Amino acid sequence: MSARKIIHIDMDAFYASVEQRDDPTLRGRPVVVGGSPEGRGVVAAASYEARAFGIRSAQPAARARRLCPEAIFLRPRFDHYRAISRQIHGIFADFATTIEPLSLDEAYLDVTGSPRFHGSATHMAQAIRRRIREETGLTASAGVSYNKLLAKLASDEGKPDGLYVVPPADGPGYVAVQPIRRLHGVGPATAARLERLGIEQVGDLLDWELADLHVHLGNRAGTLHDAARGIDHRPVRARRPRKSIGAERTFAEDTRDPAQLHQRLEPLIHKVATSMESHGVVARTVTLKLRYADFELITRRVSPARPVAGAKDIEALIPALLAETEAGIRAVRLLGVSLSGLQPRQREQDLFNDLT
């Protein structure tokens, strides 16, 4: 493992930074990409000036407006962001042996065996960040380490416009002192469960046997057991065609209130719609996932005549799917929305013609 050299690159407030770059009057001002001044929709990205008010991505726009009434709301320009992302990935290709995109603004680079800078991953990360600034006018933060887990944690350390390196000898000690909530994939519900077990820092997992963790965490126990020791065997993989997009949320308290259920579905709908648009795809099928308080899990899905292209399309389908469940009669603890049957957005009309 220590022979691997992994860089995680994360553009700084990418969508908002692009808007501020393109319109100098927005620089230094709280910019919100996504949602509307009227409070509809959710935030896709927020400038650092907006983040200072507590505005975050995937947050309801109505809350963002309350936090910062003077925020400037802009419609996303995903085609423009995708073009810039392709430019940035061209820079990555000059250094990396394998690139794994996570989104338009984030990627893992495996530079193991690269001859650049005599094989120094740190110098390569410095050069990548410098070229991004020179060629796009944007800034990126980078984390360098011997696996994906540590490289991603490290890229957050110096944000914005930072570089942080975790050498192999420092990996276990570095990850041990991190809050458990910082681990990728540990959402609020899992973090709360771990904290109830007395696991607040990653290093607290070291006191647990794998078998005991499995009782509480199921299949995730092995991943967290390794993470506490700075171990992550996942390879950097080139992107394969995406098959689905989804978002879900487990509630701190179960609910039967239909109004609350619809309210909690809204950010999930907008999150998957934003992801769909950022990836330049449309969907054939919408699926509602629901877990009752007794842990019974059900799904309901629909494939409309026209391809699903945005949040309004999803919003129109969800009420009928929800009506096919016992939500409102039985208490609900989890809701999820996913899209499948993905096709490139430019083929939307062709897909519609095929269906009709």
C-alpha cells in the first residue's frame, strides 16, 4: 500500500468560482448557484463568502435566503461547467496514470509510476494546481497520500487553494484523530449511531473488535475497521458509464406526518436532479425508496412516456409513488429518490422518439 501515490483534487467552490471569474462584479460577494431568490429548489454550490453565513450545497434555497438575505442566486450553467471540467481533466491526463472522476469538480489521480518530477506526487500536485490557476483562472485544493481515504481527507485540510500531504508513516496517526463524521460515507445517521457507542473520533474504532463492530454496523464494519488503521485498498478506477443516481436520508425521528415527508423529499429530489444535470444525462425511471420504523424496506418506481430531465419532472411523479405506500399510516424512518435508465442529455429527443 505504501508504494501507491494518490492525489485527490477538489476544485474550490467550483460552480460559484466560475461565476465569480466570469463576472468580476460578483467577486467578494455571497453567490449561490442553484435555487431561486423566492426560496424554491436547493443550493448546488455556494461561494466562500456565502459559506461564511452557513450556506452549504444541498441546502434548501429558502434556508439559504434566511441565512443571507443579500445572497445572489444564479441559475446553474452545467454545459459551461462541463466544458471547464474537461479542460481541467486534460491537465490531469498529463500527470496521472489513472483518473477517477467523482464529479465535475473532484477526482482521484493515481500517479504511481509517473515519471513526472522524478515520481514526486507532492511536486505533481503543486504543478497541477499551478496549471489549473494559470489556464482557467480557478483554484484547486489537493491532498496527497498512499490511498484514497487519506488523500480525500487531506484535500480538505488546506481549503481553499491548499495542499496537504500525509506520508505513509503518518497515515494511521493522522486518521485516528479525525472526527468520525469526516469519513467519506459516514452520514448523519451512521455518525449518530457511532457516537452513541462512544465512537467520536476515528481512533475510537481501534478499541473495537471487528466482530463486535459488525453487530452494530453490518457490512460497513470492515471498511471502518480498516479506516481506523489508515488502510484503504480501493484502487483508482477510470469512470465507467453511470447506471443510476440517488440520494437518501435517514431521519433522527420517525414520522407519520405527510407534510414532513413531502418537505424532506424536496432536497432529495433537487439533489438527484442537480447531479443528473451536472452529468449531462436524463433518466428513464424514477424510484422512491422508503423504510418504515420497523425497518421494512420498500421501493416504488415509474417509467413515464417522456424522459425525466429535471426536478420538476421528478416532483410531478413522486406524489403518486408515495401514495402507493403506507406512509402517513405507518411511521417512516428513511426516504430515498433514485434515477435509472440514464442516457446522454443530447439524446433526450431520440429517447422520447423511441418511447413513442
